[in-house]
Amino acid sequence: MAFTPLHDRVLVKRVESEEKTKGGLIIPDSAKEKPAEGLVVACGEGARKDSGELIAMSVKTGDKVLFGKWSGTEVTIDGEELLIMKESDILGITEAA
């Protein structure tokens, strides 16, 4: 993929949610919400302070993250649907690759 986010932006691929509940009920596509977790595909270098000093990113490529329901901008890159969001839209890291 030939895309690199700038500054404190992160490129995220949504992770598909489970098709069944813990009780075994199958969730139809019409009732599913878009998942609010994903895999970090690419990261920018980080934000800059007023002094020009670089603020390092807290996430890295391969991290599995949770983000807000309405976070990010949906884009299609190389035929794949992805999200571009600011690092501050990410609520937390669930696990790293």
C-alpha cells in the first residue's frame, strides 16, 4: 500500500464483529453495527509542539485498537475500506501484533 498518514493521523482497518452472540443467537446483517475496533495499518510520524518538537505516537502498526463510533473518515485505498483518524480519536489499545 502506497499511503502514509501525515502528522498524528492513523490508518485503521475495521475488524469484523462476531456473527453470533455468546448465547448462540445469529445476528442478521441488518442488525449489526459497524465495529468500533480495528487494526492499525499505518501511522504518521506524530504531532508537533509549538516549539517544533515531535510528540511520538502512542500506537504503532499492528496494534488492535478501540475507537469512537463516529470516529474517522472512511476512505477506499487499493479497493479496501479503511478509516483515517487522529490518534486522539483512539480510545485504547486492546492488544498488539
